[in-house]
Amino acid sequence: MAVVVTKITRPSPELVASAESFGVATVHEAQGRKGLMASYMRPIYPGARIAGSAVTCEVAPGDNWMIHVAVEQCQPGDILVVTPTSPCEDGYFGDLLAASLKARGVKGLIINAGVRDVATLTDMGFPVWSKAIYAQGTVKETLGNVNIPIVCAGAAVSPGDVIVADDDGVAVVAREELAKVVEKAEEREANEVSKRGRLEAGELGLDIYNMRVRLAEKGLRYIDSLEDK
Amino acid sequence: MAVVVTKITRPSPELVASAESFGVATVHEAQGRKGLMASYMRPIYPGARIAGSAVTCEVAPGDNWMIHVAVEQCQPGDILVVTPTSPCEDGYFGDLLAASLKARGVKGLIINAGVRDVATLTDMGFPVWSKAIYAQGTVKETLGNVNIPIVCAGAAVSPGDVIVADDDGVAVVAREELAKVVEKAEEREANEVSKRGRLEAGELGLDIYNMRVRLAEKGLRYIDSLEDK
Amino acid sequence: MAVVVTKITRPSPELVASAESFGVATVHEAQGRKGLMASYMRPIYPGARIAGSAVTCEVAPGDNWMIHVAVEQCQPGDILVVTPTSPCEDGYFGDLLAASLKARGVKGLIINAGVRDVATLTDMGFPVWSKAIYAQGTVKETLGNVNIPIVCAGAAVSPGDVIVADDDGVAVVAREELAKVVEKAEEREANEVSKRGRLEAGELGLDIYNMRVRLAEKGLRYIDSLEDK
Amino acid sequence: MAVVVTKITRPSPELVASAESFGVATVHEAQGRKGLMASYMRPIYPGARIAGSAVTCEVAPGDNWMIHVAVEQCQPGDILVVTPTSPCEDGYFGDLLAASLKARGVKGLIINAGVRDVATLTDMGFPVWSKAIYAQGTVKETLGNVNIPIVCAGAAVSPGDVIVADDDGVAVVAREELAKVVEKAEEREANEVSKRGRLEAGELGLDIYNMRVRLAEKGLRYIDSLEDK
Amino acid sequence: MAVVVTKITRPSPELVASAESFGVATVHEAQGRKGLMASYMRPIYPGARIAGSAVTCEVAPGDNWMIHVAVEQCQPGDILVVTPTSPCEDGYFGDLLAASLKARGVKGLIINAGVRDVATLTDMGFPVWSKAIYAQGTVKETLGNVNIPIVCAGAAVSPGDVIVADDDGVAVVAREELAKVVEKAEEREANEVSKRGRLEAGELGLDIYNMRVRLAEKGLRYIDSLEDK
Amino acid sequence: MAVVVTKITRPSPELVASAESFGVATVHEAQGRKGLMASYMRPIYPGARIAGSAVTCEVAPGDNWMIHVAVEQCQPGDILVVTPTSPCEDGYFGDLLAASLKARGVKGLIINAGVRDVATLTDMGFPVWSKAIYAQGTVKETLGNVNIPIVCAGAAVSPGDVIVADDDGVAVVAREELAKVVEKAEEREANEVSKRGRLEAGELGLDIYNMRVRLAEKGLRYIDSLEDK
């Protein structure tokens, strides 16, 4: 291949803002426990939480040329999502590319590979979730693709899907499902608020969620000591 | 199986407080260099140091039902220790369960699996040592065990054993050995204080520990350059 | 073997200071993208950046005896570089050895193994880059070597080579190449400053680096949607 | 969700047979170097080579219930492709399920998890490519999905896609692209046969592929020794 | 510590022979899905299946001295189980130690570390399950323990426990539970034989195990295509 | 850089043949337990044992161009040693390159990356030790180096060094040390033959190596049971 798809449909900014307010764990639950990237995708600094529309970028191992191509396709509110065609931890991305993305209003980077200049990126407040921190440089020789469907860190991502990222990792929501997911997330959050109060007051989940009968039916036994087994 | 052992013997709070004051590395040394969990068990935020009595909990992979059961068995000063029956990084534990444990006076969680809501847990000051940070949700379908002897991250833990956890990792001390371990830790610490002063003053460990003779006996040679070998 | 080489040639302090000012990523690029340690070598706390002359130390697995020997060979401005002869994550190094190194003016430790007492090391401001944080203690039974050429975390290091370490990892520069590398790093940095300004102003790397023609020659196609492929 | 899609479109048996004859490496190249599962997917015994139409199955961690559901959807010539919703190495599959699949004419199993009874599976000649060999048993409590698009070991798989598996690993070909891929594979194979003869006769790839000019243009230098650098 | 416990109680040879006949997966199931070592414990050659009484041996990292001590404690029918006190892949064991164990009637070795001389061990027919194959030599400097309770590859093992090992991995059965486990294994095997015939005849597990009603109750839906969702 | 060093000094063929006869573990011991590659370097089929003179080749990640360049520098009896400049598992090497190397009398390949066509390579009897088996293809865009000193899988290798590889892994012997290493290996082997006979006859290593006194001095205690501790 080697194509750049220039017209992609982005999600509603209002819905994206809602998704951002909920964070990864809630969004993941709200969409039926799917769409998570692998647990090795970690933020370079704690405390960031972003959501945005995915611009996807597939690169060759050790070659960051297509990231430069992808920058041009980014718009304010986007999140750039990069994956190599085979596993690679090289430092594809540093402070100059971050300056460029920031100038375009991009909210952050998700990269299934390595990143460098992390001290500067932290100072800039440009959040990155990556597989590794690694200073290893890359070349600019081999083409790849921008804005095609990719698999990044175990999750399928299409351009225009919604990325939500925080200290818990990275979640992907299909654009068409976003409205429904946000709605469910609102319900879930509302429900959690009331639960949290009761739990903080010392009530037990066993009682709040009414678990005791079902546990007994399954055969759970309470004994004084293992000798009673 | 599928049992909850309700009567366990806890260690002396005074001894636990002593163990907490020493931290993981000293306690580990004081008990003869045993009882450490694997190095992949990392705190979700730096700076916490806790010690407490273990409540153990064995869960099925991807299923956190038994953690709800275990909460009820916890008392003030306890530390909950959770391990799945086969390797799993799912996010078994989040802010609601933390609220519940905190309400009961539990000091922290040790989990050989994943945890989520880590930003909130950090805000709450509820420390967790885990194998992974991962938003992946779990189900409530399969029974497990509470307060039976388990192996967690390579270390054997019995209910009522003492857990010590800090930035260096997680150590386990058998309840019956705690008094002796605390005594040895006190000796070690006293010894280290005096050593530290001499080292800071520039004295060498080679001399303080009287190593030079034994090194020579073993055959260590000092040469000007490799050509002299 | 089992030798301690006592006379090593150190690099120019001025050049080392220059290398420190550039950091790992720039130095690595300036020397032709070589000399990096593996990405698993991580700092125990963020924000440190050091450069110094390597004192090398080869230890047996689970045995830190030779680190005590190596301390004596260290001078102000040095960085101690330790690797076991086979993979090991044990906690070879803690606050007492750090006190000793600090007393001698050593700038930090690079260890392809584990470290402990990291809370104290952080308080002391003694930076360490390591493979693991692990409280596991070590013995003092087996000889090793000090100041021989070693391979540490995938990188060849000779005594007197320059180590540069920061949040991006650890780089090694051969002593003889340092002057040239610093010169190239200066050029690179100057070049980046001007680029950074243009990128921040919204200019694209595609244009600044004149990439469009070569991308087209290689066959990159811009299409509206994948249906046009 | 929790659905079983019962009507899927399968690829042409003739094209599948062609793909099988070429093997993984050739098919992967013929489709533009995409569609490979991760390198950790290994056969339980050497020498098997299969191709077939994918029946996909998404399971909960530690729960093989849906494999029983998936069996019914399998037809002769199919290959069952199973992935858990989060990483798991449990032994989801053994000799009884293999007997059932074999009775239905299924050619093999691809599972991004563990398998057991591998000695019996080897005796039966039922090939499996898996992430692990692990006797750990699973439960039957949680629903999943059959014949929906999945990501398995880093590769996107839709039901009816073609799986090719041999000692080199596992490749996925989209059903719609199969004819074109087979055509390209034929060309590639024909080309390789002629190349192979010349290489066996001692001709160099440098000459056959005409690489010398381009290498020189890029700046490759032949020198007698590193001193000449 | 540093002790050798010389009197251990071994299990009944008849029961051990039964356990051997069933293999790892069946024994693991028969004892309630517990007692498995980690999936990284692999045989050095395929096809071996052994069961025997455990002699346990705890060694220092990179130090095989205590294996020589453990040999003397071994009797015909035993299996030697070795674990280092911290993770290590060194080659603790080779053909000479195997010759010694073989002369004493020991059936095989389980080692949570490395082994070497595997070609010779294969020729000798001396089976080993290990974490790694690695030629790295070890020293003889540090004491350890023989016949104390250990944790090996995630499983607790006491001297005199029964080890079962085959191509599926390694299982541990507590000596006191062996009779009951063998009994359950017999039931399970009998049950499987009848199931296997029906499955080979094309009957579905869905029907044999009567799963359809419960699947429907849980909400599983059969649909023609995803559009019907 | 990007150089091909055309004149390298090779070791004596007689000494290489001796090294081959001893195998990896003995050679490694004979040279003082150094020079081993990492344990992840595994043969693609069991039973091969080779030794030869190293031709080194440094490649970019995902780019096998320089292997074609290296082939021309190979002579009968050589072993090609390839490492990428950053970690990569791509399939750099397949049956065509093997045909080319075989035509030149090369004995095998050591590659710190992936290999493919392993079924064909096995049929050809061309042995490869690699980090991975992976069908992923590579490009030909970026220069590297041939016959410069490299670090491969943790071991330093200079062109003309001796590679020994068998089922235990891969060892490197510096050319200048080969004669001495072979001599020591002969002594070691002679010594082992006599030991082996005594061990097979049931004599204990404890007695043959005279270990009992030193064990007692170190404090090893023999006790009937742990209660006597």
C-alpha cells in the first residue's frame, strides 16, 4: 500500500469531551469491556487524561518517516496513534515532533514503540503513552500508511475512532458507538457515586450488591479454620 | 475448595509497627534473605511504606468476586494480599473497593495482578503494590478462597503473616518469626548507622569490613593495565 | 581472571561537561546512533542527568563483593558501571554503598541488575539507572573484575569511556571519540533550535526537511478514502 | 454482546489449497508484508502446514465455555481461531475438544493462550499454534462471541478470512484479497526457484539483485581494516 | 538457615505409579486445579512422563553447591526439585550430575533455572524440566537448604510431595492428598473415555454436557450476521 | 560508519575443529566462564554442533540489506553473526540466503533477531541460532557494517573470533585466546571422563570433590527434621 487517507470522519467534540471526563476504566466498562490497549502502554508522566479523535499511522520498524506525513493530517483535538508493522522499541518521537503536533492542536501521542526526550516532553506538558522510553534514533527510508485501520498494542483502531488515555492506560471507542458508550458511562458514574458513599460509610459490597445468596448457592463455606475443611 | 477461614491469628501490633519502621530491605536481611515477592511487584505511587497482617485471597483469572468476600474478613491494620490461580493482569481492583477497604482500616493492597483507577487511588492515599496497571474489567462468577496459605508473586503467604511493603517491593515475615526478625533488624539498623557515618567520612568498605586479606587469598590481583595480566 | 586495573585514562572534564549538557538522545545521534544501553535501564527517580568517566565492574550473580573493591578505584566525576556475568536482578546496591560513592565524588551508578533502598537514594539525590528495583540481598564470596572492558545492558563499555544518563536512558561514548561527538552534538543542537522555532510556528517537517518529492517518488499516494485505493 | 454469528462466507477451497502450498512466509510477502500473528505463536510439534477458513472465538480469561459453542459452527476445512479478552496462558484446549474438532473436519487450532494434552494432540496429528503449553484448567461461566471480528496475537481476523500456519508462524489473509495474494505468491515462488538455482551455483545476491551501485551511492565503503576508516 | 533434613516421608510407590499413568493435566484437574508450576517450565526433550517423590533443594543464584549435597539425600524413585533464592537462568546442572542422579535411581530433575549438556542428557534419557537452557557455569561458595518447604516456579513444594511431569509441564501433589487425587483422577479418566468416543462420533459437547439451556439463560444469541445485532 | 572490512584474520582450522569437538559448555568453562550469548538464542532444530570463524554483520532494524553484503565476505568454515542496532525479531533470513551461504561453505548463522523458512532450513541441514522464528519480511534501504566489532545477544564479537554453537547455546572465543582455551578444554574433558565413571558407579560428588569439610566449616547442619532446627 503506502497511502494517506485525507478525508476521515471525526466524532462529535461534545461526546469526546464527555469521554475524557470519565476516563479509561469507566469508558472501557461502558462499552462492554472491550477496546483496551495492552497494559505495557504507559504514560511518560502521571496525571494526564486526554480524549480525542484518532489519526492512525503505520510505520516500518526503526523508521519514523511516516510520522512526519501524519502530522499534516492532524487537526486540533486529534490524537496521533502510531504502530510499527513489527515489534520495535526505537525512539520514533521526540521534542521536535511534539512541538509540531502541539502547534497543530494535537492533544497527545499513543505509540506502540519507543519515545525519547521525555524530560522535555514532560516540561512541555505533551502527554505520550508508549511501550518504551528509548533514545534509539530512526531512519526515513520506508513508506507506511496514514489513516488506515490498524492494530495498535492489541486493539483495533480506525481513523476517527475515539482514544481515551489516562494513568490506567489507553482505550479505543468506535466512532459509531461513542454516543451509546457515553450514555452508559454516565449511568455507570451516577451509580458509582451512590455506591461509593455507602462503601465509605462501611457498608459491604457483599450486601450492597446482594452477593451472599449466590455465593452460598455456588458452595462457598465459612469455616473457623482449615482443620474444619 | 472454596472456603473462607474466619478465625486467623494476627501478629502483635507493636512488632508490626517496628517492622514498618525498618522497611523491606532491612526486614528481608534480618530474616535471612528470604520472603521477598518478585521484583515486578511495584507500588502505584512512590513514597508509601506500610506493614500489616495479611488477609489472603485466591481468585480465578479475570474474576474479582472473592475480593468482595475478603473485604469482610479484614480488620484495622490488615493488608489484603490477592493472587490469581493462574497469571493474569486484569484490573481486579479500583477506587470503590479501595473505599471499602479504607473504611475498614485496611492499610493497603498487594495484588499479583492488575489494578485500575490509580489516579484516584493516589489521591486517596491508598497504596497498592501490583504486577500491572490495567483497566481491564473482571467478572463475578467463580469462587476462590479467603485466608488459606497462598503463593503470591513467588512468596508463600499464610493469613496472619506480616507484610512489609515500600518502594523496594514487598516482603513477607512468618508470624512466628516476627519477634526474632524485629530484634535482628534492630541490631542491623544500629550497625548500619555507625557504618554509614564512617562511609560518609570517606572510609572504605574494604577497610571497615576488613576485606583485603580475604580478597588477596582468593587471588585478586591489582595491575596497572590489562597488558600486565 | 579477577583483576583490578588501577590505571585508567579518563576523558577531559570539559568535554564530559559538554556531553552532560546535551543529554542522551543528542549524544547518541551525534555519534552515529550507537552506544545505547537497553531500554530496560531506567532511572530510580525522574529528572537526573549526569555524565562522567566509567569505572567498570564485573560481578558474579547474587554477589556484590567486587563493588566494594570498585569503590576504591573511583574518583570525583566518575560513574560506576556494574554488570553481572549472567542475568540477575538482585539488589546489589543500597544506601551504604551510595554514601561511600558520594563521599568519593562519584556522580551516579549504572547497574545491569537490581538496586534497593531507592527511597533513601532518592532523598540523597544519588541517581541510579538499573534493570530492576529489588530488595534481594547478595553475598560476598566470588571475585570479579574492575576496570576491564565489559558489555553492560547490550552496550560495550571500556573504563574511561564516557557515560551519559538521563530520563531517556544511558549512552556510552568511547573516550577517543568524545571530542568529535561533542562537536557534532553542538551542530545538531544548533540546528534543532532553529527547526524547533519553525515547527512551533506551525511549519511542517514535510516542508522544512523537503520530504514531499522523495515521498512521491517512493510511491506515496494521497487518497480521499480507502475505496479509492 | 455475546453473539454467535451463524452465517459466514468462506473462501474458495481451491484458493485455500494454493495458499497452503505456499506456506506462511511466501503468503505474508505476497500480501505486502502484513497479517502476521506475533512470533510467540508457536506450533506444538514441528512439520505441520495448514490453511483454512477462520471461525473466530472470543473467550473470557480462564474460561473455555465458548469454545464448545464455536465447535458447532465449524465445518470441514475450517481453522478455529481463539483469543481471550485479556492476556491468559491457561490450557483452554485439550484432547477431547481436539477429538470433537477432528470429527468435524477442522484442520487445526490457533489460540492466543495455552493448550494442554500436547503429547496426545501430537499423536492425533491435530496441529495447534499457541502462546503457551500449560495444563491449567478453565471454567465455563462467562459468555463470549463466535464469528465476530477479533484481534488475535496482534493480527485482525474476521470470520471467513484465511489462516495459513506452518513452522514459521501464523498468517491471516482477508478473504477478498485471497485471489490476488495467491496470484502474487505464484509469481514470487516462480521467481524464487530461478534465484535459488543461481545462488546454489555460487552467484551472489549482490549481483543477482544488482545491489552494488545503490550500495555505493548510499556511501558504503570497502576498507582493508578499521584503521583505514 | 543452611540445613539438610535427612528424614522425610515419601509417598506410596503404588500411588505414585498411578499418578504417573495419568499425567499432569488429569492430576491437576483431579486435585481441584491447583499445584501447577509456571508455564515457562519446559522439558528439554518431548515425550517424557515421570512421577516421583520430591527432594527439595534451595540454591543461591549462580551457585550449584547444594545440588551436590542434595544428591546424597536422593533415593530410587525420587525427583530432585531445585530453585534459586532469586531468579537465575544459569546452567546449574549438566551430564555429570545427571550421571550421579541416575546412578541413584532418580527419575528426573525439575529446576527453576538453567540446565546444560542437553544433547547428552537427551542421549542418556534423563529428563529435565527447566526455565532455560544455558551453558553458563556456576560456583560452589554459598550454602542453601535441602528438604525444606520451597516455592518453585510459583508452586509450593514440600519434601515428599509428589511431582508429576510431562509435555504439559509440572504438577505438585501434597503427599497427604495423593490417595484422594488418584481416586478422582481414575473417575475423571473413566469419564473422559466415554466422552471421547461420543465426541469422535461427532456428538457435540454442547449436547453431551447439556450446555444449551444455560447458555441461553445467560443471554447468548444466535444471529445470522452482525447487522442483526 | 557503513564500512565493510575485507581483510580479517581467521583462527587456525585445527583449533576450530577442536573447539567444535568440545561443544559450548566445555569451551565456556575452559575460558573462565565468559563469552556466552544470552539464553534466548536457540537452535531452529536440535542436534547441530558447529564451530567456525565469525564474520560479523550489523544491520538496521527490519532491514536485511547488509546480510547480502556480508555473504560476499564469507569463506568456507565461517559462521555469519548478525545483530540489529536495536532489538528486532523480524525474519531477516530465509532459505535463499541459506542457499547462498551454503554455496560458500558457511557452516551456519547466528542472528540476534528472527529467521524464517525454518522447515526448509531444517531440510537443508543449515543450522541457525536465533532470537525468534518469525515470517516478518524486511526491507533493503539502510546501510550497516560488516566485520566490525559488535555486541550480539550480550556477547562481544570481533571478526575472526571463534563461534561455538550447539544445543546449549552460543559461545564466543577471542581468536588470540583460542589455543589456550582448547588446551584447557582438553584438560577439563579428560578430567570429566574419569569423574563420570566414578559417578556412574555411585560415588558421590561430595566425596570425589572432597566437599564435606568445607560445607561443615561454612555451617551446614544435617538434622532429622525441621523441628530440630
